[in-house]
Amino acid sequence: MREFPKGANRNHNEDKLNFSGFMCPLVIERFAEYMHENRVQDDGKIREADNWKKGIPLDSYMDSAWRHFHDIWMEHEGYKSREGLEKALMGLLFNTMGYAHEILKEKYEKR
């Protein structure tokens, strides 16, 4: 049990998920900026922010993830990449999240 200075108490939180500890606000903000930048489609229209949740094939995520990973690898080895390290990292994060979304969506499908 945790006791607070003014007398309040709470259960211990060692077994609870610590979202603020596991995530970084700088990365989340940069990821949101990256996603917003990529809402503009080739035809100039702006897609909804959650458009990707409608379903993208796993093969598409995999192909894109490899391209972004290649850019990260190029930058890591000291070479210039197509889009730069930051964008490549955010692109890989998007593809990882999208792939995981598809897997988890199936696992937790609404009944």
C-alpha cells in the first residue's frame, strides 16, 4: 500500500502498465507530425487521420517497412538516404504500428 503525505493511500502500482514510462512524448509528437505531413494524397486531397485503421494489407506494410529500414541503415552507415533518418524512423514506426494493428485487430475482433 502507498501512503501519501495528506493521508490518502493507493495500492502499489508495480504490476500496472506505465504508459508514460514506456513511451516518449518527443517521439509521439514527431510521429504525429509525420503522420499529419503524410495525410496529403497525390491528388491533393487530405485523408482522415485514422484512414490506415480501415485496413492495409500486411504485405504493403512489410514492403514499406523494408524501404524505411533501408534508409535507416544507410544513415547508420554514414550514407545519405532518400528521406533522412528522422522520417525513416517515423515511417518504420508507422509500418510497425500498422502491422501490429492488423494482427491485434484480428486477435481482439469486436463481437
